[in-house]
Amino acid sequence: MQTGVFIISAPSGSGKTTLVERLLRELPGLLFSVSYTTRAPRGQEQNGREYCFITREEFESMVRSDELLEWAMVFGNYYGTARHFLDDASRQGKDLLLDIDVQGAKQVKEKIPDAVSVFILPPSREILEWRLRHRSQDSEEVIRKRLLDAGREIYGYDQYDYILINDQLDSSAERLKAIVQYERSRRGNRGAPEGEDTARRLADSCRKERVQTQVVPILASFGG
């Protein structure tokens, strides 16, 4: 059975982490790739759970040794995905789930063209700013920078296969799950899901070409 690769990207504060956690709880057969980073842990983060925290020297050594499937510099720190996760997923008979940014997604798609990519959008800039402020993790300066970067990131949405507008958590979680189920079924991975027609319909509603009219006002709210 061929290992499938699913890429999830989103601006910070779009609800990506919550959606990914629900997907992993509700859908078996997925291996989540824990990204490597050179930034310091925040709050209750633990090494090997949220991220693998390493030094800049260690990260640059991994780059030189071609040990990374993708990597990028974000907010002055390195982030990357180790190649071994793809081998681990294949060995375990699972599909690989990547939570990476637009730069990383582009690198993975170049190396694995049949990887399935999903971009999660907030309903508007105003809602994204509200979410960033109410999670109380960042300083005012960092919030402003995240909003500025989000305004740039969202214009990369058109390189993704699916666009998921996270306007309501439960329905967004169902649509993300349906995308993975449908793609698995379409490629012959793990058979057809129970409720295949529903999965196909929900997945189809998130195809890039189907959500263009919904994306336009979101881009406009960011000044696009």
C-alpha cells in the first residue's frame, strides 16, 4: 500500500492545530510529523510533542546532510520536516500528515507531486486578529507581525488542492476528515470509508475551484 502524504497549511491563529488534533483523534492510520525548530519552547510545550527543539548548529547540519524533506526560516528561526518521518509512515503502513507553512508545502509538492494539500483560511482578517489576541500567547509586536505575514501567506492559497474556510470548528473538522477519507478512497488506500458519498460531497465542496467566490472577500479583508 502506497503511503499518502497530506499537507496542512494555515496562517497562525487560523485554528489549524485544533483541526489537526481532532483529525488525528478521529481518523486512524495517520502519522503526524513533528517539525524540528530552532526556536525556544513556549509555555507547556515539550520536546518531541509540539516540536523537536534543536540548536541552530544541529539544524544546519541536517540541511547539509540532506536529512530534511522541507525547511524554511520563519520569524528568525528554522523549521523543517525530517525525511525519516516518511520512511516511518511507510514502515508502519500509515499515511503521513504534515503541518507546514507555504514555503515548506511548495518544497514537498516539488518532491512528492501527488501529495494532497489543504490550506486553512480564517473567515476574515478581523476574526484572525481576534483569535490571535484571545489566545494570549503573543506580544502586541508579534501579533502585528503574524497578521502582516498572514496577509502575505494567504495569497499562496491557489497552490493548494483544497481550501478549507474555518468558520465553524465542528463543520471544518468534518470537512478536513472527509478530504482525507475521500483521497484515500480515490487512491485505493485503506478502502472506501463508511459514508463514502458524504465524504466525497464534503471534500468536493472544498476544492479550490469551488470556493473561489468565498475566498475573494477574505482576501479583500486583508487588503487584497
